[in-house]
Amino acid sequence: GRLCVEVGDVVGMLDLGKLSRRYIGEAVEGSGLLSGERLGEIYAGLSIGYDRVFDVERTFGSCGSGTEQFIDVAHVAVHGEGANQRVACADYEGGRVLIFNVESGECVYSVGQSEGPGQLTRPRGVAFNGRGELFVSDFWCHRVFVYDRAGAFVRCIGTEGSGEGQLNNPVGLAFTADGELAVADSGNNRVQVLREDGTFVRSIGSRGTGEGMFHYPRDVCVCG
């Protein structure tokens, strides 16, 4: 015997809540495999919670190791407004952070490649403070590097360890409205809040699966 499966049934098996109408339209509607009526039924069953589609306004860089290229983009951060707005992109495998002008798309400078105290190994998280200084977490160095608005190295925050203010494989970064730096301290299974000079403020969470506990937190976001 033969196993016959209707195309509509196969499509119905997909987790359509995670697919946009645009994707369904391009991948299925254009194929002609489904009738308009059946496609309408599928659309009706889509979850509106996952159906917002954004148009791409501009892109930055390309794949590679050249001046304006990336090998593996980890995190991004934006600072400024208008013609002075910048976006920092952490190239994890490239060991550097590239900073682009948002309006022009031009790479204005990069940090982390020059030998010396400001050299990065595996940059992950990036965040700008209110003055436009760039903070970069280095996964392998267990520190946060700070660079000024021109890309010059300023200082490092933290040392390897599990004590207050120490870091173990830091990843995501974010600043609070009060100018405090929240760090996803993944290897220590916590989020640490530090002042800009690295002074310890408080720690959030611990290792585990219970409420308020973490298992290698990868990112952090601050609201308000």
C-alpha cells in the first residue's frame, strides 16, 4: 500500500504560531499546492502573537574578516541620535567590536584587535553608557572592557572568580536608568549589578531551576 498525506495536513502539523503570514505566503501560497480556501483556513488559525513582520531598513557589514565584515555577531548596542547615532556589533569569533554610523552604514572604527591591555579575545555583550563610552564583556577574559567615544581603551572591570564584583564568562550587558551596569554573569549563574568603575552593587539569582534562579544566563535587559 501507499501512504498518502494531504499537503494541507502536513502544513497543519507545523508550529504555525512561530511562522509569519509573509513566510507562509512566500513558501506555500506561491507553490500552488494549496487552494485559496484551504490557505485561508490555515491563516485563520495563526496566532497573532507571533505574526508581526518587520521590514529591513538597512544592513551593516557582511560575512568575512575584512574591515567591515563579521565572522560571528554576538550582541549589538545602539547609542546617540540622528547623524551621530552608532551601532556597536560584537564579532565573537573575530575578537573585535565594529562600530557603524547608523545613518551612513559606514564602519567608523573598531576596538579590541590592537595588542595591549585593550585587546579582546571573545567579545560577547556590548552596551553604551550615557556618555557614549562602550562597555564590552569578554567571555574568555572574564572581564568587561571599557573604551571611550573614539575607541581608545580606558580600563577593565572585574577579575575571574565568583566573589562580589568578580566574573566568570560574562555575556549580556545593559545599563539601568541610574547608570549602573547589569552583567549576565553566566558562569556564576547570576546577574551582577556594578557601578561603572566596577564597584559591586548587588547580585541577582543563583544556580538552579527554581523561581529566581538561573542556569547560565546569557543576556540581560533593563526596562524603565
